Amino acid sequence: MFNEFNAYFNTYYNAKEIFAQVEEVVQGRQKAEKFLTIEKNDDEIKIPPNEKNKLDDVIKKCSKILQYYINTSIADDALLIIGKSYLYQDNYLAAERKFAELISNFPRSDLYNEALYYLMLTLVKEKKYADAVVSFQTKANPEKRKNLGKLYKIYAVAKFKLGEVDSAINYLKLALNNAKGEDKAEILFYLGEISELKDREESAKFYYESAKVTKRQNLKVWALIKYSIQKRELGEYDIALRALNDLLEQNFDADYARRIYLELARTYNHAGKIDKAIQTYLYLDTTYKRTEESAYGYFELGRLYEERIGNYDSAKFFFDKARLENPQSDVSKIAQRKVEQYNNYFKYISTISRADSLSEEQVSDAKYSLAWLFYMSFGRLDSAIHYLNDVIKNHPNSSASARAYYLFGMIYEPIDSQKAREIYAELIRKFPETQYAKQAMKILGVKDDVEKDTLEKLYNIACSMIDTNPQGAIDLFLRVYNQSVDANLKARAFFAIGWINEYKLKNYSKAIEYYTKILDSFPNTEYAKIVSVKVNPDKQEEKPKQPQITPEVKPKQKEFESELEDEMKIRDRRRKRIDDN
């Protein structure tokens, strides 16, 4: 029996030695982590496949110990080794069972707190944060001092993952009181990271202390980079720049160097040292090509030229570079959207520059779209207001005019509520039948009591002006068209415009243009039947000749089912704050 026990005892120690070799690899990889963060606690523990395979033998040997010597002094250690082996193999359910078995069967074991720590770590890696919290609350024993600091730390991690920041900070501080060496440095770093959300001054102190305590060069450098970021956010630019420049004097690998240059460029930018920022960004982008940092460098150069310099050609150039620099980076997708915005910007500018050869609708729509782009994408309210004023002043009868008033009101709502109300009131007065006016009424709390025959009256006024002021009549007919949602009234307005061009202004091509619009947009109206003779005379040769019809003042006709043109529907669905589009 002694020889048999001795054989199993040797088996256990052999398994323990193999496990120690694997664990050394695991710990070595963890210490080599370049960019520590509390967020990585639920990442898989990645070790080489050959090391994982060794753990199969460890589990097999330790299982034999438990099979025959469950009541010996090595049983709890064997259970812990098996559980950790499963954890390193990413077999979390099996790891859970072994840690729970040790806690349940060996409540007085010196390994109790360590087993509970690894049980909670396993649950965190499974993203079972609430279960990890419950495990601590039901199983932790404060009287067991050994590894208590590790328990506080993993409990704080679970709390942080659940969004309980204050509780996480409190337990990390408790963990700090029970920690030494690298454990202390790591906890200080976590405190710095979490405190970014609460107190940047405190955060900077924790990062600095972490850098002082650790002997790991990777952690020291990363903690000092994070320290400089907090100082920058606090507006202490000289301290931040000094910390980053001191780091550059040391010999670090490219992973750190390019991050330091990125933060250096950002700090120059924040400090208003634009030339130095541009110089540093360009150095980063040319020295560390195709990296995530160089992609961010190009993107931030684009933002700098957009926001600080106002050079949109250069901004688009750098956004395009950012888009292609590192396609798998998050910033690449953002840069793609910026490039699309600039493509639209230059398209609208080109349209406006050709105003003499385009219709009023095309030009006013381009100006409105440019205002929307400045407001929503570029954050340039002054430019947005400029183009909205342009639409309202120079294109009052266009379909963009009502939209311009509405966007104008939106812009002024957070700035000057009284002016916003005045703008909305003007919108209601000038364009009472539009959906924008109806939305403005909702905002102002005004009851929609506009007379239903308002546009009919406007149509009648336009008819009375045909002989004396044909161009003025056309302008009024266009207002009727733009403000109405009645298909028949829209067709009547277009017919009147076509008739004026044909018989009064002798502009036959323009007349055909409006007659064709009736056929295309309102084919089921009586006016479509009338103009079809004019537009397609060859198809009507065998039919009785249609009498000439002159636009005249008519009694109000039965309202047809309202419809919006497809172009308006598509455009207005993009307007975020118009509920009725």
C-alpha cells in the first residue's frame, strides 16, 4: 500500500510540475500584455495549442489522485489544478464544477479563497457577471485573509461590468489594501481606468502610481501614456507633452512609439499648436504606415482641416486616406461616411455654381441640402443659416422654401426659442398646407384651423393676374403646387403654367415641359386628358378636336386623396425631426 501511495504521490507531483510549466507560459503572456485594460478580464486565455495539450495529461493524472485519495491532503490542490487546467483550455463549465467542488468539499482549505477567485474569474469570462457577484456574496469569508485582495479585485471587475462604477472603485480600493507588487500595480491601473469616468485628476494619480510601482516595462509605459491623456483632458498640456516627450527618449517597440506619437499629435491639437499637430500627424502617418494609429492620424488630420482650418479639399483628402489606410479599423468606417458627406458637399457646390443653366428647383434643392449637411454633419451653424437664408430670400416659391423655414426653426430652438417660434409662425403663414407647417403647429401648440379653401383662393388670384402679370401668376401657381397635397389642384396649377407659357409668353418648350409633368405625375386627372392632345397630337388624329380650355376661376372641387411625390417622400424620410414625412 505504501508503494502504491508513493506511486500516486509521484504521479501527482509529476502532474503538478507539468502544470507549473504551462502556467508559467500563461503568466508570461499576461505580463507581456502591452495594453492592459479591465475590459480584457472576460477575454479567453490564449495559450499555444501544444501547451493546451499538456493540460490533458495533467487532468488525467490529477483525476487519478482524486479517484483513490480524495481524503488526502493533496486532494484540494488536485481539484484546483484540474479546474485551472479546464479554465486555460476555455472549458468553462468543467472549470466551474471543479472550483465549486473544492469550495463545497473543503471549506477549511487554505486554497478556499483562491478557488473562489478562479470560480468568479471563470464566470466573468462566461460573461455571467451577476453570478460572479452572487458567488462572492454567498461564499466569501472575510476571516480567510489569504488571497482576499484577489477576491475583492475580481468582485470589482464583475461590478464594473454590471455598470456599478462606484461599487467597483470601492472594492478595488479594498483590494489595494491587501495587494503587493504587480498585483498592486494592476489594481492601481484599473482604478485609473475606472476613475476616468468620475474624476480625471484622481485617474491621473492612479496611473502615475501604477507606473511607479510596476517593474513591468509594458505596464509602466502604458500607464504613463494614459497619465498624459488625463493631463491633456484636464487642460494641463505642458505636463502631458513633457510626459510623452520623455517617453519618446526611451527605446520602445513600434507598438508603443506609434501610440505615443498619436497622443502627442492630439495634445498639440488640443493645445492649439496646429502646425506642430500637423507635423506630428504627418510623421506618424508616414513612419507607421497601414497601422490603426496611422488611420486615426489621417482621420484626425481631416477633422483638423475641416474644423480648425476650414479647408474642405484637404479634409476630404485626409478622410479618404484614413478610409484606405487600415480597412479593418473602426475609424475606416467613420472615414467612409465622411468621404460620402464630402462627395455630396462638392456635388451641391457644383450644382449651385451652374445656377444659370439649371431650374430654380435644382438650385434651391442643392442649397437646402448644403444647409442640411452643414447642420447635421459639419456642425457649422453659420454656414447652414447662410444657405437657408439664401433659399428663403432668393427661391421663395420653390419646394425647398418651406423645408428651409422648418430647419431654420430647428436650428434656433436650442439657441433662441423666441426666434424659433417666430420662424415657425412665418412658416405657417406662408406655407399653411405643407406638412412642415403642420409640424410647426404641433411644436407651437397651435390648432390646425387654416381654412381649407386657402389655396383655392390663391389659385383664383393667380388666374386674375394672367393678363396683367403673367410671370407673377406663374409664381403664385407654383406656390399653389408646392403647398398643396391635392393631386387635382396640383395638376390645375401646372396646366395654368403651361397655358400661360403657350398662349401668353409664347415659350412653347416650357409649355410642353409642364404639360408633360401633368401626364407623368397626374395621369388620372381631367387635365391629363386635355394636355395629351397637345403633347401627343399624332395619336389624336382620328378623335374629335378638343376645345381650347383657358385657366379660369372655378368653384372649389371635391378633394382628391392626397399624395406626395416620390422624390419628396424619399428626401423627407431623411429629415430626422420631421415626424410626418
